[in-house]
Amino acid sequence: MKTPLTILFAGSQIHHAFDVVFDGASAFDRALAWAGSVSHSVQTVVFTDDQNRAAVEKATAGKKQVSVVHNAEWTSALVAKEISAACSAHKADFAVFAWADLPFLSSALTKELIDTHTKYLAEYTFADGYPYGLAPEVVDAGAAGIIAALGEGVQKSAGEKTAGRDALFSIMSGDINSFEIETLIAPKDYRMLRLDFSCGEKLNLLSCQRLFAATKGMVNLDSAEFDVLALSDLAETTVSVLQTVPAFYNVQISGRYNHELVYTPYSQLTKTHPLDDMPFADFKKLVAEIASYSEKAVVSLSAFGEPLLHPQFVDCVREVLSYPELTVFVETDGTLVTEKLISELAELDAKRIIWVVLLDAMESNLYAKLHNCAESDFSKAVASVGLLAQHFPHQVYPQMTRMKANESQLEPFYRYWKDKANASAGELIIQKYNNFCGQLPDEKSADLSPLVRNPCWHLRRDMVILSDGTVPLCLCHGADVSMGNACSEGIQTVWERFAEPLSAHLKKDYSAKNLADCKACDEYYTFNF
């Protein structure tokens, strides 16, 4: 009989793993209890770093069947190397590996994985189709050593990265056919829901906490054999689990633009709802609230208007980056990108600034038609990609909004910008056309919508804030359907009002007046961050 070793990874990304929010227990406590239930496991080993070492040692003090392995920092290759070493030290044939912030790890799924792994003599076994956080990975002791060697050799680019939740697979994927891999497939595919039962970020912590509360009288999580499908179905239909805090804030800082794009209704919006630049004091206050409420989020400066026209654009970027868990996202026409601007921004944290340059064409005449501008602006926009990429490598994306008018240039656009020798180093975005709930003509060249409608991602994860603080239901509705004002009422107050429309979306009920346009909208399946 083969012998397992259970390993919990308590790396730097488990920010809320030790919060006591599950009836007197933390996610780490529950993960540790799961680890102790793994049949025939010779030991539970916790990998930890400087940040979590004290908390791990406190939580495991006095537990004879638990040992701790500490490294100051963990790379993907080091995780594989230490798994191999731990298996060797404890004479284990394979490791059952999971992150230490998962409160709903299933003993039943673990047993199925182990049975599959041993029956088919696999080197790596995982579950697919289930929400993240219900099942561990199983890796053979010998395979762990091979993965470590790959991560230090031919797959070094993947191996030297800070260990993420795909640490092992990120290395294996470079030589995937060299491994015997088995997969436990869920009877129902939950992947489209993007459910994440981890406690690394506040967004997911709240989801787990609320799901735990919702299970009372429905799913017995105290049972080692709790029903993972019932738990997943409950999460799928519980508004407070699906919608916690925004992950993406689309903030309009500029009320002006250089180009009147044919695929945005901004000029129509400003006829009934005139907008100026957002005062920096208002923006600063909003960013502080975002950091406090969501903790980790992407802040776009580009809801409408050209963000580089804001007189304090650099200050706005600097303000967002002053909070370590926030990332800046900028959509620009590129014509105002200069060496001076880039040099100012390059002094900041370049890895937390994402740029999208709106190109939409491969020829200047079509570009001018789509942007309502001079043809000479095309060369400026293309040049801006190269200028930005010098200081923001792999953070700059030329973008084409795909529509009937430029469909003929879709393939050449893709081929040109996908070439790693070009300025963007192979990065690009093909954006779907949005008619903004019928405000614009239907120029969509292809229908990519799923067969079964899901609750709108934008109601679940996004908040749009116009320059006067108005919060629309979503970007498509503009100011016509306002949920409140973030500047005067506060972000949390306004966000809590989104539960009602999301509940209606879950029921596929669009009869409410403010949801009249939602039924015909096909932006519901598009996902930002």
C-alpha cells in the first residue's frame, strides 16, 4: 500500500487564513483538521514563510503529527523541491497538497483523488470542474523531484516565479506530455461560475464566510463526507456569496476626449448629463475608500473620456499605487503619451500599471473613421505602444474593438501584434463590440454569448463611477440608471444596493424598470478582473 503525506502551503498570499470567522475557527484551522483526516497520512507538514510563520507555529503548537517547514520566500520550483524532500524525510510515496486558506476541503473528494492516483499509477492527479478550494492536488514523490529540476532548469522562467496556486502545474505545463496525469471530473461543471473557496483575499473570504452561514440546516460541513455538489449549488444561488465587494472600479477622471469613438455613446451621455474632470480631492477620497472596502482591486481611470487629459493624471496614478494591493488600468488613445509622461510614471511601480492603447485598425484611414480624428493620429497611437512597452514590459496591450467596420482587418491586426518581435511583445486584446443596451447601432460581427445565461458579471464584481460621483447600474446604462453617488454617500452604501438587481438576474427576471435593457444586453458574460 502506498503511503501519503499531507502538505499545507501557508505562503504570502493567504492574507485572511487566520481570521476566526467560521464558528470559532479560521480557514487554517479547518484546513488543518482536513489534513488530519487524510487516511493513512504519515504526517501533516506546513510550508510557511516569514509573513505567516508566527501564526502557523501558534496554530500548530503541541500537535505531534504536524511539522513546519520554513523558507523566507517560496518560488514554484522551491515548493516542488520541498515536497520531494518532505516525502523523502517521511518515507511517503506521494503528497496530498493544498493551500492552507481553504476552509471547505472535502475528505470525500480527497479519497477519490487518492484512489484514482494509486489505481492508475499517476504522477499527478487533480480535480477539474469543481469550484476552487474543495479538492487538493496529489503529486508523486518522484514527480515532485522532476518538477523541481524542471523549475530550476529548462522551465526556470516558471520555476523562479513567486509560488501561486498553480505552482506545480505552471512548471509541468511546459513539458506536460512527460507526466502521467489523471483528472477527477466533476459531474457538473462549475468553472463558468469562477467560484473560489479560498481566504487569501477579502472578496473570497466574505464569499466563504457567507456560504458557511448559509449552509446551516442545508449542508453539514462538520461531516467529513459533506456533499460538495450541494455546497456548490448553494453558492451558485446565493446572492451574498456571488457578490461580496467590487474587484474592478471603472472610474472616470476626465470629462473630455481627443477622439469621438464610434463604439462609445459618451457624446450622447453628456448631452443629458454633462461631465467635467473629477476633482483630485474627490478621487483621492474614493481611492482611500476602495482600498479600505475591497482591499485588493483594479482601478481603471477610463470609464469614459481620455484619462491623460486630466491635469493631474500622474497624481491619480501615484495615489492608486500608494496602496500596495491596488492596480492601475488605463485605456488611452495613445496620442498624449510622451517620454516625459513615461519617465514620471516609470518611477512608480511599473508592474502595477496596465495600459490598453485603442488602435482598432491596421490602416490610418480606417482608424480616422472609427475615431473621428485626423489620420496622422494613427502613427502617434502606434508609436505610443513602443514608448510604453520600454518601461512597462508585457503590461501594454494594443486593442481592437471587433465590429463589422473593421472585421476585414481583424486577422492582420492579430498576426501583427501577436508577433513577439513587435513593440507589444505579443500582447494584444480583441474586444467584443458593445451596443450599450441599444444606444448604438448593432455592429457586432459575431455572437459569442453562451447558450445558458449567467448572472451579470458586472453586477457581481464591477463598480462604475462617473466624474461627478454618479454610480450607474453598469457602464452600458450610463447615467440613466443611477444607484447613487459614491462621492457623497460612500462606496459601501451604494454597492449594497446592487444586491437587488443581481437577485433579479439570478431569477432571470428583468421586469423591473431599471432592468428593462438588461434582457437584450449581451455584456453579462464578459469578465474584467
